[in-house]
Amino acid sequence: MDRDIRLKRLRFRAWHRGTREADYMVGGFFDHHSASWGEAEMDWFEAFMEEQDVDIMAWAMGVEPVPAQWQGPMMEALMRLDYIEVLK
């Protein structure tokens, strides 16, 4: 699949999680970081999108331990995210 099309699909999924809080967290993370992603990062994010919002948010906020399969630089970047400017 073309990189641009794949990123557009991932962006849609990131911004349409089901809860506004998760949309802002995951969508904002995507907007902030996705321009520099290669295939491995896109693969990780695509698989990560299958997780439940409540789990993603708990891991990102440090409320629950991050499962081994999600540990690494991508999760560390999500956990460092502290502000998202939402443009409407």
C-alpha cells in the first residue's frame, strides 16, 4: 500500500477511537510523530490501534504497566506526550 494512503488510514483510526479523550491522546500523538515513521513504526501503530482505549490511556498515563509487546520507543514517546494543540 502507498505510504500516504496508509498514513491517512492510520490518522483516521487514531482520531476516531470512540472517546474524545482517546481521540486527543492517540490522534495528537499520531499528528505529532507520524511524519518521521518508517514501516516498522507504522506496523507497530497499526497493531496498537487494535487495543482498547481504556488500556492505551492507562499505559500512556502510567496507571497500568505496559505489556511487553508494546514497550519500546513508540510507547515511551506516547508516555512523554503532555500537550496536544487541537485545531478545529
